[in-house]
Amino acid sequence: MTDMRRSSGLIALLFGVASIWPASATAQEPFFKGKTIALVIGSNASGGYDGYGRLLARHMGRHIPGNPSFVVQNMPGANGVRAASHVYSVATPDGTALGIFDQAMFLRELLGAPGLKGEVAKFNWIGRLVSNSAVLFAWHTAKVKTIDDVFNHELIVAASGAASRLNWSALNTLVGTKFRLVTGYEGPASAKIAMMRGEVEALSLPWSALQAENPEWLRDKTVNLLLQTGDKNPGLEYLPRMVDLAKTDDTRKLLDIFASPSVVGRAFAAPPGVPRERVDMLRTAFVAMLKDEAFLADAAKINFDLDPMAGATLQTYFSAASYPSELIERAKTIAKQAGY
């Protein structure tokens, strides 16, 4: 009888252990196992934001514990504000939502433009794939051959977008350049045609776009490179940046404000409130992806440049970018004069 009781007790114990084992195993499974991460892209299904977003979506999941899948959701509208606002305040803050949206969101915030109801620095920044330091270039027939010439000769520049209007207006006001802005072009394609026809003498494009779309201009020296708007592009370390034209610390800080979109570039963010360990997990996966041969081969196949920045570094950039109120007010005045 005693042996039977012992056997019964052992059987009960084994059944008890068996009953709790699945729960224990489940508790140790990675959070992202079986999950899908929604990547919200603040543009239509074309262009740089979409291209870089889909590149990340194809590869990053392999480097996140649990190997979640990615689903892309294009959300154009309001210059990227719609997508940014969705990620900031609508998406569940558990790590299953990321966003890539207009690089000028931080500049809009600094200038007090209507937009994101929140703070860019409160996103959890995961990483940047590429900066977007545009290059100003002039057609070979223009009198201006280097940026120094634009202090003595007027340069007629196609300024189809808000960023170019702001940049060249800021330089005219702050350092005395002689840019004459011509607006009304629908985009870079029409501006390039206007330059070749002699209607304008110069325009700006992201360095990667200029290399990919018009390599013959560079090869044949049909254009002269004048200036970079943000960080130095790889291979263009010799070419001056906007901030290099500043003569005073205050002017440099003001130009830093207008150059901020170039630093942000094509960057990815998670909502505020995501648990720290999951933010760290996503940042670690992002860095690991950058070393993935399949990822690098994919980027090369579609001719996408990479100039990455770690998420923690980007987070520090936003947190440390503090400007005196009087400089912000001067920047707002310049933006207003530029029609921003």
C-alpha cells in the first residue's frame, strides 16, 4: 500500500511538473517570437523613404531575437507629419511598430511649424541608414565655379523644395552669398531640364541621387560641385559644408539648425514608451543588420548608399541640440522670409 501511495505521489508530481512546463517555456521565449513589426513609411511607395524602409524591412527581422516578420504600411500626407504622429501617439508602444518619416520633422519643431504634437527627441531612435547631405552644383557655363565665387557673382538656383529655399535664404542672410532663388519647379527632374536650357544655373540634389542619375555630369565635368548642406559625404571630404561658411559661433549654430535634416536623413524610430530592453534589442539588431552580407548585397544591387548612425548616437543628437531662444527666433524670421 505504501509503495502504491509513493507511486501515486510520484505520478502526481510528474503530472504537476508537466502541467507547469509549457508556461515556463513560454515565459522564456523572446518577446518578438511570432510577432509582426509594422513599419510605417511617411511617403508613397516610391522614393528614398520607401526604398530605404523596404530595404530594412527585408533584413532586420533576422537579427531580432524571435525573428519577427515585417509588414510595410505607406502613410503619406502632411509632409510626413501624418506618419510621425501615428507612430508617436497611435501605434502600440511595445516595439512592434517603427516609422521612417520626413527628415525635416526636427527642423519643423524648432521653427514652430504646425506638425507633430509631441517632441522628436521623445521617439526611441533605432538608427539611421544614410544621411542626406545634398550637394549644390552649378552648370559648367555659370560664372560661379566654386562656392567662393558666389560672394561676388549672382547664382541663379532652382529651389523647388522647402529645404533648398531655407538653406540658400539662410546663407544669403547670414553670410552674404548672392543666390537668386527661382521657385515653381515641380521637382528635381524639371529643375535639371531648366538648368540644361539655361533658365537657371544651379540646383541641389542628394549626393547619392546625383551619382546615380547623372554620373556623366560628374565624369565629363559638366557641373561644378560647390557646397554640401550637412555632413560630409563619403568621397567629398574636400567640399565645404554650409556651416563652414560661418564667421561667428552664432552663425554656425544658426546654420546647424537649417542643416539638421541632412543629419537625420533616412532614420527609423519607435514610439515613446517602448520598454528599454526592447529598444536596446532593436538597436542591436539594426547594427547587426549593417554587417549582414545579404543586406549589403541588396543595398548594392539597388545602388543605395549607406552612411549609418547608431540609434543611441542619433538620440543624443536630438537631446543635445539645444539652441538659445534668440537664435531660434532669428531662424524663424529667416524661414518666414523664405516663405516657409
